Amino acid sequence: MHFTAENLAARRGEDLIFVNISFHLAAGEALVLTGKNGSGKSTLLRVAAGLLRPEKGTVIFRDEKGGEDRHPGEVSHYLGHRNAMKNELTVAENLDFWRAFLGNPGGAAGLSVEDAADAVGLSGITHLPFGYLSAGQQRRMAFAKLLVAHRPIWILDEPTAALDASADRLFAELIAAHLTKGGIVLAATHQPLGVENARELKMTGFAGVDAGVWG
């Protein structure tokens, strides 16, 4: 299984925010994007997930079975700054929706709703409306979305922002387990994810395209 980006460039408005970004990730590998706010981390994640069209370059996923090249967005979970859950629906209804919508590419099965809730330390409350949960609980349940449907690539944008230390450790363990099973992780963060042997790509934003823009 391989996730490859070649010579990516993307714009924000009329300006190129990054150019010539390339990386190659195999099964069990993680790449962490670092850099200042506005340096292009979130933009690169959205391009990789197929949510934004690059100015140039390609992103490709190929499984080890030798199938046709696919866009990584077809086999990825994307966890952005927002949780992508409906406040008026129960936690179970939200997770059931994502389980059905995302499916399980490659035949591997995700966890049940209750098992996923238990995995993020919140068993027994899936009957509650999502909007009743605290901000920290909501973020945990958003992470449970990654567990109810199997997808080999996890694309994570500040997954542990504003969470307590126990949640940080929990997420690190879940990410490590995904990598151990042969998954791939592409993440942007301002703080360590606690993942051993993760590679780092420092984004420089406009300064990397034209050093004179920001001096």
C-alpha cells in the first residue's frame, strides 16, 4: 500500500501558498506537517483528501494487491477542525450514518458503534444527542468516526487541539494501533502526536514560494 504526492502546488486566492511538495508513505508510516498558522498545512491536507484541487501535481493511492491507482480521498478518513456531526442527532445516529456512508474499502470491517465509543473512553452515552456532549467529548466521538468504518489512510488536522492530556494519550494509542495494522497517517499538528518514528514535513507557506513576501 502506497500513498504518494508528487510536485503539489496550491493557491489561496490569487497567491501560491506552497509549491513542489512531494512525499511517499507506505503501510505503517506517518507524516506530520508542522509550521506556523497560515503555512499551508490544512490546505495540503485538503488537497490530499480530495477536498481541494491542486494547482499542479498529483496524489495517488495504490494498494499492495496491485490494483489501479486511486485518489487517496476515496480510501481516507478526513478529520478536520470541525467534527462533522449533527448536534440534533444522537451519537449513535451520527456514527451509524458515517459507518454506512464511508463503507469499508478493501473488505476490512470497522468497529460497532458501541465498541468505537468504548475505544474513545465514552461508552454508554451514544443515546445522547451529540449537541449535549462537552467539547472534549464531541472531539472524542468525532475520532470514533474513524473507527466505525475502516479506511487505510487517516488525514488528521489538529486532531488533539484543546483536549486534555488523557485524551492526547488515548488518540496517540489509537493512531499507533492504526499504523501497527498497516494504516497510513498524514497529520497536521502544533504539538507532538506521540507517534514513534513519524516523519516531519515543515511547511513554510508563502515564504517558501517567495522569501520576499514575508521578509
